[in-house]
Amino acid sequence: MTAFSEKDILFMREALKLANAAKGKTFPNPAVGAVIVSEGKIVGKGATQVYGGPHAEKIALKDAGSKANGATLYVTLEPCCHYGRTPPCTDAIVAAGIKKVVLSVKDPNPLVAGRGIRQLRSMGIIVNSGLLRKDALELNEDFFFSIVAKRAWVTLKLALTLDGMIADESGGSKWITGEKARLCVQEQRRIHAAIAVGKSTLNHDNPQLTIRHKSGYNPARIIFSSSKEIPRNTYFFQHRNETRSIVVISGGIPWTISRESGIEYWYTGEADEKVQLTTFLKMAFAQNIPSIFIEGGQIVASKFLENGLVNRLHLFYGQKILGGGKKSFAFKKGMPINNSIILNNTRHQILDGDILVSGTPEIVST
Amino acid sequence: MTAFSEKDILFMREALKLANAAKGKTFPNPAVGAVIVSEGKIVGKGATQVYGGPHAEKIALKDAGSKANGATLYVTLEPCCHYGRTPPCTDAIVAAGIKKVVLSVKDPNPLVAGRGIRQLRSMGIIVNSGLLRKDALELNEDFFFSIVAKRAWVTLKLALTLDGMIADESGGSKWITGEKARLCVQEQRRIHAAIAVGKSTLNHDNPQLTIRHKSGYNPARIIFSSSKEIPRNTYFFQHRNETRSIVVISGGIPWTISRESGIEYWYTGEADEKVQLTTFLKMAFAQNIPSIFIEGGQIVASKFLENGLVNRLHLFYGQKILGGGKKSFAFKKGMPINNSIILNNTRHQILDGDILVSGTPEIVST
């Protein structure tokens, strides 16, 4: 285990910050940040550009210019060593005269997976790996998961009352949580490749599924439906040309995609629910959508959770109690207390009195 | 506003600690702690004894003996100045030669209400009030409320899954939360004058309603029922002589109490629900039970909350999701999102991954 200095941590934090700002713009690539340090000072910065554009390392090297000679590169992911849409970063690092590379995490992409590190070392460059590894892993957890599982990562979010309702008896849900929690949802939208809701949420709430707090992010919009019918007066339909607009239809021939007047229709087949949902997630991965942020409603949320297809769950609790209304989850059959879904690795955040409980769900017998 | 030193705070914390340990043993009296300090050192300590026994100040004075002469008394509540079951504390303080009294909060009891302070001052004793006032108020919030409202304070507790269920579909609820949360419930039981559940909880869970983590506390046990029938094989029935065992019956002639083979039967009348519940709470206050810890089930919890009779709500969330089961609250009619119950003054505590959300519920239009 390499010992890292406080300065090392500081520089890597800067690289992570750059990566985080790029997150949401680089799909299906991971978001990477790079910082070049010469004589204790940052002389170059870079982050992954939109798909097909240069990687973080190359931007940083260009930014540093001749100062990269003899300098140290801090990068949040192992540099690539293969020809993809861009030439390998390892070549550029060597050519620029970088002496030392500090990186957070190895690339799980089977085309890289440690080869980048070995190549750099074979060229006489010092490589230290593992700095702020956990942060770097989490930043691209969708990427790391999807590239191995070959299906899209799913984050599920619901806003619920303290008694677990997502709407009152007449369907009202504005607002269960306060502004701070809602801003947190915007941030979640920003870092995902697509935002998805069920057809009944579309009909009831007519959501925009847009990012309103920052510009330059443009996730795809997905509606789960049993048919092709999408009301023309919805925001989704009227703004269908602003981004990829997808209607996922349970039925038809699986893996079929048809395009009509700006909307993609994805068919997931007639098979059982879990097969259908898995087909959809694999289609999404193949279609360069490695992560999906699902915002309900009850039916969609329940289906994905019940079938073990939610990678991360965010439950935002407001401070209200309704004593009735629409339940957050309604599984086909409620689970017994000793064989339920357990939220692992839970984290809690207080947002102006609202609470965000996050974790990784798992079906467990106790 | 008097300025207090760090030493003052330290001594009052000690007095609060003594009061807290006494809490649960002193009903219907408030739990008070007292510390006597001479030349910077604690020379006497005391806490309220069981009802009818001496007050905290007198115990501390006795503990200090002659060292009380010229010393400072730290006490968490204004000393009493009236003859109750014991002679006034103010007299004892003056007689012992105490020079200065530092206290947290004035006694809201109309028989005292500042008169204790005035009496001490008139005898030439320096009195500083308001140190750690908030903590002292909360410690006896039940007492301060009930003595003014003339009805018992209600704390309602439920343990729920993340989707708001208090049991699975077959009624299983063992265990929704972990050990740390359950210990926290034991602590809540300890500081209340009575523990109450509904008849169906009695039938289903056969709870002991005892304090198992500390000895010397003996809250009354209350069952809400529509009839006198109590199954003989329940812990409640079999251990009815260990403490006051009360069955509250909706019906009969209000304010009637009958006693049969160790059980008190309290009748709250045939009037509407809110009147019945209020009658019960007033009866409890009159019967020297100024605080009640209600632990469910759904019907009882919903009734008290819906009718605005819950003073403090504790919601313990485990880390499970059931996707069905028994809802935490089922009001007669679910409230609309803009006219719901809001939990004010919320506080959050993480207990080994479980979360405790506490607050004061209020029906609010937003």
C-alpha cells in the first residue's frame, strides 16, 4: 500500500472535482479528472469531454504544455492504453515527459484492466495507485457496474411521507419534500444518462425530466408503458426533440427499436416481468445509456426493486404524515419480515429537516 | 440574562444527570436534580425521591451536611415554597446557609411559579435562573405540559420499515429495528409513567411492557379495549399485580373506574372518539399518571395522532422494505398533502443504521 501525502490528497480531490463536474456529459464513458503538478503547483487541469472527444489526461497535458515535462499526473482512473475513439492516453503521457502518475482506481474495462499501469511502468514512469479509491469508485459506480454486467445501472428515487406514502388519496404529491431535497434530486438527475418514469406518472404529473439547476447536461428521457400511446399535450411529447426520448413498451419483439417522429420505441417482449426489465436494461447499455435514474411511480419502482434490479436506492422523507394515500411500494406479494429487502451500506443526510436515506438494496433472509 | 461560567454548566449538567436517573420514579412529581458546591467542589448531591419522599434539594443538603453553609446550590427546577406532601424546600435552603442558588427553569406549577425565587431573594440569597433551561424543560416536558393542560402527556412510538409498514402481511414485526433502537425504546419506557398498547397488539404480540435494561422503574400498563375481556394467558393479565394494570374501555359512564382482581377498568364513555380519548388523558392525569408512552398498534396510534393528542412522536425506521403489510397509520380519511400532519422540531438519530425521527406533530395547512 503506497503512503500518500496530504498534498497528494489535495491534488486528487481537485481531479475528482473536475471529474464530478464532467459527470453526466461523458456517457457512455466514465467521467475522469486529471491534474498535472509541477514543483508543487497545478500547471494543468482536464476532465473527460463528451463522447468521442479527448480524455481528461490529454486535456490536462495540453493545458500544462511544456510544464508537463518532469511533472506528476493525478488522474481518477487508470489511463487507457488502447485505440478507441481516441488514441491511447499512455502514449501521450510518455510523450509529454510525465515522470510520475498517481491514480485512484484501475479501469475495469477488460480492454485496460491494469495494462495501462504496466505500460507506463515499462516506460520508466512511477505509478502509484489507490489514492481516494473509494470516492473514485463511487463517482463512476454506474460505469464500473455496467461494463461488467452489460446492463444499465439503476438508481431509484422516491419522495415519501414519514408514513411511507408517495401521494395523498387524490394523487397530490406536491410537495412532499422541501427545496433542499429537490435540489438534491436535480443533482442526481444530472449524473445519470437517462431519467425514467412510468406512464401513470407521466399522465398524472406531466414531469419535465430536465435538469434545471445547471446547464450543459442533457439526459435521455424514458417512459415505461404498455403501449405506444403518449399524450400529445405532455412535456415529454412536445419536447421530444431536445434529447433522446424513449418509450419502453412491455410487449412486441424484444430488442426491437422503432423510431417515429422523434421518439424511440423500445420493445422488451412478452416474457415474464424480470426478463422484460433485464432486456430493457441490456438494451439501454447497448444503446450507450449505462445509467438510469428512475423516479417512480409506485408500479415502476416496485417492479424494479422487487426483481432485484435496483443498484442504489434514494428515499427522501418529508416531514408529513398523511395516514393514508398511495403507498411507496406495492409488491405483487408483500415480503415477510424475515425475508425482506434490506437496505445495505445505508447513508443518511438531513436536508432542512427532510431526510435522505440511501443504500444498496438486497433481498436477504434473516 | 445572567452569564454563566463553564463550571456553572458542568455542575448543572451533573444535576441534570441526577434528575434523569430519577426520571420515571418520581411521578406525578417532576424529576429534579440538585448539586451543592463549596469552594469549587461538589459536596452534596440529590435527586427527587419516589412520590411523597423528600425533594432533590433536601437530599443534597443532607448529603452536604455542614458544608452547605455558604455554598452554592445548583438545581434543575425552581425550589418549591409551599407545603405539599413535604415542607417547602426554600425554608430548608435558607436554614442550611446556602448563599447562592443557580436554577434551570421556573416551576410552572401555579402554586410555585416564581414565588420560590422571590422568597429566596427576600432572604438575601442570590438566585440566578435559566442555566441549561432547554435541557431542563425537555427533561420534564410531560410535567410542564400536564400540569397546565390537566391531561396526560402522550409520547407515541412506532417501529416501521422504510416503506412505512409496522408488520408484514402475516402480522410479523420481530424485528423491524435492531438492538440499539430497541434499547432506545427501553429508555423511553423508563421515563414515562405508563406504557400503553391496543388490544390487538396485546392479542398478537403479548408484550411485557416492562423495563428490562434498568431496575427500579415500574410504569403502569395500559390496554385500550372495547370490552373488559382480557385473555388470561397474556403477560399483562398474569403479571397484573406487579404494577398498576389498567384497561381503558371505550364505553360505559365516563370517569368511572372499577377494580377487579388487580385490574383497574377505566370507562371513557360513548361520546365521539376525540372526547373519549381526551377523557382518558384527563383521567390519567387525575390518577397521577402524567405521561403515557403509546407503542401502537395501528389503530391506537392513528386515533391519538389524528385527533391531535400526541405531544411527541418517535418513529424508528429499520432498514427493511416489505412492499406490503400493515401500514403505520390508517386515519379515518387520509389527509391531503397540503393539509396534513407535519412533524415539527424534528431530530434525527442514527442507531446502527436504523433511524429515529422525533418531533412534535401538528396539523398544518401549507
